[in-house]
Amino acid sequence: MKYIYNEKDLDLISWNRIDNYINKIYKEVNNYLIKTNLKIKYIVPIMRGGGIPA
């Protein structure tokens, strides 16, 4: 199956909208950590291929 994307298919978002998403995710994760009494010691980025950068 071949997909053809046009310019009308793009959803360009502003930096303000991205900031809103980041804040929403932060609040949800923070509330979960407080509720479950968990603490984050490390944050490790995982690449799309599954590898962990050195």
C-alpha cells in the first residue's frame, strides 16, 4: 500500500502548542510519581531503533 501525502495533510504546530503538550505530560507524570511515591533517578534517551546512546 502506497501512501501519498500532500501539504494539506500536514499539521504544523506552534512552539506554544508544543510547550502546552510538554507541560501536560510533565504534570501527569509528576502527579503519578507523587501519588505512587516514586522517584526518578535517571532519564535515559532511547533511540527509535531501540539503542541507548552512549
